[in-house]
Amino acid sequence: SFDISLPRTESKTGVGHKGFSVALATDEHEASRRRDFTINAMMIDAISGKVLDFYGGLADLRARILRVVDPHTFVEDSLRVYRAVQFAARFELCAEPRTLELMRSIDASDLSCERVKAELIKFFRAPMHRYGMMLMQELGLYERVFGLRIDPRTHERLMQFIEHGESFVRNEMFFLYAFLNFLGLDKDKILKNLGLNSLYKRLLSEPFFKRVSDERLCKIALKMPLKQWLGLYCKGRVQASKRLGIWDKKFKSLVCAADVARNLRGAAIGKEIERLQEAEIRAFVAALKA
């Protein structure tokens, strides 16, 4: 898909990301100067196909460098610190020192939850979270977004955990699943604070275990084939799920709810079904090991 935009200039008129007046630009060089990063300042002439690159955006993209176009205009829009994070994670970019210092000087407290959420969702969906995470740590954004500070050692372990898991789980929810569970955060509170409770509500019920047995895997598979589980983030779990025959299909329980309901009522029915299924799973796993 393409996002087509006419060349424009912006003049700061007030506080916040909406405090601008916008005008159509007839000078491509001036229009490019108002962009945030050099990789965003490139244009293409729709008639001739010629790329207009006045600020070295193509060279920076090839070198994987995130660099501001104009330091004076860059600081006018505080949303750019979050845009930097999602660009870093999408294109494997590292901010050069001058850009990093400029972003550290920006007060992003004027931003609405909706604007921040839009950039964070792009970050969550990005393929290389390590780059965005390193930038968030350098800019102190974890405290702004999640209300916590992460010490360098824990942050490195967290990045490794997410990076390794993403080689097995291809799902846009995995970053938040791994991040929130690894740090033991209140998922419901975080999702509500970020305005994500309707988009990512699956995370509230998705099981997470640091260690998992064959019995536990089968119990999870009562609800879903394990290839759909966000917790299938390592080779051992993938191999175990295939060995148990529950990687691409659910565990088929022979417990009949109708039979249980004949003698019990209310919550007792669910408890009895769970007890019988656990016994069934233990017998199944034991038979495989025999």
C-alpha cells in the first residue's frame, strides 16, 4: 500500500503536535526540510520517476542510521520520539548521537494516548524489536509507556528472550505477551492505560509458563492447537507439541460433559470435568512414555 502526500511546509503556531499551520509547498527542497528523519525526507517525482533525496536519506537507510533532517524543526513535534522507535524496529536503525540527544531533550507529555498508541502498534508489529527496545531504553520511554525502569542487565535478558521467541512465534501480539509476562506486569492495567484493551484482550487469557510439562501442554491444547499458542517460543516446546500430536490440532478429550452433568449441578460440573480431563491427560502422557 502507498501513503501518497503532497509536498508541504509546516509552521509552529502552538503547543503540541496539532499546533501547526500547513501549506502546500512549491519548493521540494523546503518541503523535505520539514520532515523528521532523512529516510522520510526522500520524494519521488510521480511523472519522471526520479528520486529526490536532498538530505542523504538513501545513504542513511543503507547504513541503517536514523538521523534528523533539521534540528530546529525536529523538536517542534514530540510525537517524533515514538516514531523513531517504530522506525528503528521496522528498518533495523540506530540513532546517531546528535539525533539521540535531540530526542532526549523533547518533552512528550503533551501527547494524547491515541497518538502514542498508533506509533506503539507499529512498533509491536515490527520485525526487529531489539532496535526499538534499545532506543526506548536510551530515551527512558519504558517509564513513560509502562511506568517502570528496567536495569541494563534485565533489559538485555528481556531482549534476548523476545528475539529468540520471535524466531518461533510469528504473531504481532508476541512482543507484548513476552514483555508483560517476562516482567510479571499487570496486563489488564497496562492494556487499559495504553488504550489497547480491545485490540489485545487475548493477552489477558493467553497462558504463560516459564517451565511447562507434557501434561501442561496437553491441557493448553484442550483449547487450541499449540501452533496457535503464543507460549510456543522455543524449540523444545515445538518438538514436544509435535511428539504429543497437538501441534496442529487440539487434544481430543473423551470426557463427556453431558454424562458429568447428570449427577452434578452448577460449578461442580466444571470442576469434575477438569478433574477427569487431568486424569485422562496423565494417562495419555504415561502411555506415550511406556
